[in-house]
Amino acid sequence: QDDLFKNVVSHAKEYGFIFPSSEVYDGLSAVYDYAQNGVELKKNIREYWWAAMVQLHDNIVGLDAAILMHPTTWKASGHVDAFNDPLIDNKDSKKRYRADVLIEDYCEKLQQKANKEIEKAKARFGDAFDEQTFITTNARVVEYLEKKKAILQRMAKSLDAGELDDVKALIEELEIADPDTGSKNWTEVRQFNLMFGTKLGASAENAMDLYLRPETAQGIFVNFLNVQKSGRMKIPFGIAQTGKAFRNEIVARQFIFRMREFEQMEMQFFVKPGDEMKWYEYWKETRLNWHLSLGLGREKYRFHDHEKLAHYANAAADIEFEFPFGFKELEGIHSRTDFDLKAHEQYSGRKMQYFDAEENKNYTPYVVETSVGLDRMFLAIFATALTEETLEDGSTRTVLRLPSVLAPTKVAVLPLVKKDGLPELAKSICDDLRWETTVAYDEKDAVGRRYRRQDALGTPFCVTVDHQSLEDQTVTIRHRDSMQQERVKIVDLAGIIHSATSM
Ligand code: ATP
């Protein structure tokens, strides 16, 4: 699995999808740049989301609010006081870790021990093995799992109560060592706010402290009435937004899974109080179906319903995805009650209520939110698509099986040889297709190697121009996944490619 993940990172770099930020200066930790192919894939994911949320819903409209917002926004939202991670330093190595993550990693090791026992028993008992019974009756497995549960409960309780000394005591009691150096010499646990601060204004006395937004949602809340009134929106309705968010993450080690600068795709759905659970269920199902429509496989997704809720929520679930490093949050669906609108009302002194003409009364709407990370979507799709195949002749090929609708380049046009007028015909085909779709032209190397390169880039179609093309205006079209080739008329190309690669 580690190897698989390393492959993902190196493939992303080698084929021009993702580079470390400012790499000439050895990079900036947990910040990345999207390269020529990555930017296309990312744009296509964003558009696929936007089409499903805004274009296909009569009652959802878009917004592009600014990254910088009035600082009181973050007071009202609770981010100034409560957007913290517990942080601990190692005195010897001077390295900094998230205390809860250290404890969770320890629990993960207990889980792995339990899994090992289960695997051993499975191998020993074969078909007769009943996993569920084994997990609940085998003394060692029970011990590992009970211990894990107890540790996590103690940590959650201490964090909730703000008893950071207890969190430290737990780390010491478990004898958790610095993952990098093995040292067990820890400092106190401190709360660390994840927002990035910046300043507005030139002179030191007059400068105003600002934050880079840690989520896009607040831009939607403060604009709620502007959009509702100017768009004559009737409840229930939604506002959708994609854009950058910033968090000064402490643990930043899973490539684009956890970044300091990342992009969110969020939608806030405003409903009548009391209707929120109905819409919460609706959006859970609708969002899962959107993910499934990409065809990565049902077994890659699962729901995780939150027992412990954030201060603003009355129900919350994650859609988790099986990344190369295990099941992790991909999207959050939150029933946020009227917390945010009420808070902005209180801090701004302005009414943020909706007049319901049917009921002839004013109320503060409840909100159901769907929030997915664009970069996490990118990683989910990219890592799942990247496959090594052994072909019939024993050779291997690397193919990026991206959903065709998301592929950066839909078709590559390749002259079989670099002479006899084939490049000219291939280029004129490119020029025609360019109006319909994204095209690449490649004449370098043998055609087999060019196919492999397009496979690795995820291009669903290769069109090859050969000598017969000059005579009868036909070409071969090769399908990335099956490697099947068929002969088609040049005039039919645009239609074939368009119908296979559009939403
Ligand atoms: P996590 O528990 O993984 O830190 P979160 O619960 O803080 O995530 P939310 O605040 O609910 O995440 O944000 C909504 C979505 O934004 C997440 O589901 C995730 O896809 C994305 N996201 C959050 N933080 C990051 C990050 N640092 N890098 C990339 N994507 C992120």
C-alpha cells in the first residue's frame, strides 16, 4: 500500500499532474501546484460537481465570495475560539505533532494487531471461519479492541473538557514515542488555532487583523439574504460555491489529502425549521449517488455517521473513501441548524430572516450543508484510476483509467509515421476536433510508445492516421481501457468522441 501511494505521487509528478509548490526552493510543506494535466482534471471535477449541483437544480444558484472577509465573521462562526487542534512538541527532536493523531496512530497499531490475529485464524480455519464470532470471542482480539476503544474514549473526553494535561498523561502512559526519533520526552499539550492570519492596511497602528478563510461556507451565510432577495429565491433553496480555503494544518503528510491551501466545493441548502432531517437524508443519498456516477466502485465508499457533533450541528455524516492509506473522509454532510445565520444576526445586528409568504411569517432558516474537498476528490479519482496491467504477451502497461468525462485530454491524434503527408492530415484533424474537445498531437517515437504515454495520461482515445487514411478518409480509433481499435470515417470522429466523453 505504501508502494501504491508512492506510485501515485511519482506518477502525478512525472506526467505533469501535480508538483510540490516552489520546488526550486525545496518545496513548501503541504502546499502543491497543479500542472498542465492536473489543472484540466481538477477543472473537469469542479465542472462535474457544478453541473450536478447548480445546472441540474432549479433552486440552487452559484456564488463566488471573496477569500478575505470581515474579521467579525470568524468570531461569529466560532472559528476564532474553537477551530483548534491539540498540539504537542517533542523536547529532544523539537518536532511538532497533533496529540490526537499520535494517540489515534497508537490505536491503529492495536487494530493492526487484532487484524493479524484474524488473518492468522482465517488461514488456519479456511471456509469454516466465522469472522464475527472470532472477533467477539478470541481473548487477544477482544483485548486489543477493548483497549483501543477505551483509549479513544478517554482522549475524546479529555479534549471535550479541555483537559489537555490528561491528553498528555495518556501519551505518557501509553509510552508513545516520537515517530521520527523514538524519543518520549514531550512538552505540554497546547491548543493551536488553524486559521492563517494576515493584515489589511499599510501602517502598523491602523492595520486590521484578517484571516484567510478556513472554509467557503461563511461567504454563503453572510450573503444569504442578498442572494435570496436579488434572486427571488423561495425556501427550500441552495447556494453553491467552489473556492480556496486555508488551514495551518499540523499533520501534513498525505500528499494532497491534507493541504494548507486547498479547494472546497460547498453547498448550503436553506430549509424550513423542522424539515432539516428530511433534507439531510436527501442530500446524503444524492451526494453518494453523485460519487457513484463516476464508476470507481460502490465498495470504495461508506458512510460514517458522527456521534460527536460540532457545536453548530444536529446531525452529521461523512462520505468516506478508500484511499491508498485506508478509508478517510472525502465529503461531509452536516445539518447545521440555524447556528450560523443566528450568530451573524447577533454579531452584525442585522436581521437575517426569511419571510415565508405561504405561511405568512418570518423565520431563520435551517441549513443542510454538503462540503467536499476538490483536492481529495482529485486524489480519490487519480489513485483509483492508476493501474498496472499485465497484458497477454506478459508485458505490463500503466494505465490511468480516469472516467472519460474527467480526462484532461479526450483524444490524441497520431500520424503513424513522420512523412508522406501523414503529419499534415493528422494536424488538420486536430484543428477540426479542437473546437469540440481537448486534443493532443504527438508524432515522437514509435506509435506503440505513444499509445502507452496516452494510457498513462488517461486519454480515452487515440486516433491514428495511416496511409489508408489518405486514400479513403478513415482512421483507426483506439480505446484506452480495452485497447481495441476500429476503423472509422474522419467525419464521424467528433460525434464518437463527444458522445463518449461528455456529461
Ligand atoms: P478532516 O477531519 O479530514 O480534517 P474536516 O472534518 O476538518 O476534515 P471539513 O471542515 O468538514 O473537514 O471540510 C469539508 C471538506 O473539505 C472535507 O471533507 C475535505 O474533503 C476537505 N478538506 C478539509 N480540510 C482539508 C485539507 N486540509 N486539505 C484538503 N482538503 C480538506
